Amino acid sequence: MLAPTSWMARADSVQSCTAAGGDRAAWIKLSALAVKTCRWCVHRLATTDNQQGEIMAVFVAGGSKGIGRAIALELAGPDVDVVVGYRRDDAAAESLAAELSSGPPTGSTKQWTNWSMRSTYLTGRLDRTLRPFRSRHVCLDQVRSRAAGAQVGEDPPGDRGQRDLAALPRPRRLAAVGRRVEHLLSDQSGQPRGPSGIWSARDL
Amino acid sequence: MERSGSLRRSLRALVRYLAAELASRDVRINAIDAGPLDTEAYRAVIGPYGEQHLADTRTRTVGGRGLALEDVARFARFISCPNGQMISGAALTIDGGASIYA
């Protein structure tokens, strides 16, 4: 198997999706309805033009513990930004962030030698753009519609799994480009959001 | 456990529909159906029988070592990378063979 850096840098599927979608970023992998028995998912959010030096962003929902955590650790690399979504356990998320950004844990067999600090690992400060992802019970429609910012800044009461999906706004996309995360898709009127929708990774 | 089982099955169905719908955009959708792993979610579902269940399962896996989180993570990486380019709409089992005996 190729090293993660090489295959993610190529990211052939991203290119096709880019062409189809008309913008530089797209959802590449929406791999799971995160239900109780399967609550992590990997969203390979976006990359730029897949040339050398591009950075892939991967979103792992439910990534602070368990399987999601293992996947976040596995995928992280110098060309891969890992964004971890979580709901409850701040301590676990912070711990993972520290581990991801500080190198190999003691006794790890993983080769971190060349895995420099280029990658940005984000947890804990997801309150703004990625807050919609902070759900233990996330399903696809909810992720996408909430990512549009409809209710950013508040946690909905109760179990999101009970929410009426039909009442949610049309899905729009949230994409990470390089180290930035931006709202790429439109507001309710269908107009794309401008540069004001761009946040640096640090802002997250 | 009943709820867990039906959710697993409905997830498989969902994956197939999503994969079909998004294939034209070169988006692949897959699910990983992992064997028992000692996580919080697992404990919540299994409850007090967790230890026993894990031990029983471990003896049925290849090499008897049981499934590790890293096994699942590596598998996730594999199906996400170009090696898995033609894998879509699949619910892939990784459990060390434990379910063969179930």
C-alpha cells in the first residue's frame, strides 16, 4: 500500500468531482450514517487541484474516541489535515489533538518521522464552522444542511436523530481547501457566499 | 442488541442507495461492519456481558488475538485510497472471521 501522503495527494476522485461540481471542492466520501452502532464516518472533504503539495482534508465524525479516533490517527499525515468532530468528550478530543500534533505516542509502531507539523489537527474549537458536525447522531442530510450555517452557534435540543429532516434547509457543502475551511455553497437564495465565509483553520 | 442488528442492516441498505446515487459524481460510499471492539459504544450496547462477549469472540478470530482498533483504521484507509477505487456500495466485514462461527 502506498503511503497515505502519496495516495491522498493524488486523490483522483477529487478531480472528477471537482469538474462535476463546478467548484474546487466536493464531498468525496460520505461513508456512514452515524448511528449508534456505527457512529464514525470519514468525509474526505476536499483538496485543491491534486498537484504536488496540495493538502487533503479529512473529516472524522465521532472521532474523539474508539474507532473514529483510530481512523483519525491512521489517516493523519503531512499532506492530510484531519478534522475531528465530536459531541461530548472535550478531554478526549483535546487529548487526540495533542497526540496528533505532537508525534507518535510512546510505543507506537507508526512512523511519524516525516510526518511533520504541516498537518493541522482540529478539535475542540469547532464551535463555529464545524459545530454542526458535533453530533453523536448525525445523518447525512443533517450534516450537510447544518453545515450551511442555518443554526450554527446553537445545539439543538434533544436527539438530532428525531429531527424532521424534511424541515431542514437544502443541503449545501462545507469544504476544506488547503488549510482553510470555507462555506462554498449557497445561502437560501442560491447565491454563493463570499470570502467572508472563509475561516482559517486556526479560527475553528 | 436487536436495535443494533437492525441498524446495521439498515445502514447497509442506505449505503447501497447512496452509492448508486452518487456514483456519477465519483463519490464512493461504503460501510465497515467491524467485529466486536472494546469501545464505549460497544459497552453501552453490550452492557455487563462485554468482557465475556469479547473473550468469546477473541477465541474465534484468526490467530486468536481479537480485532484491534488499528485493524479497522487500516481497513478504512485502504478502502478510501485508490486501492479501493472500485469498492462502492459495499458493507465490508472485518472481524477476523469471528462471525463465521456465529
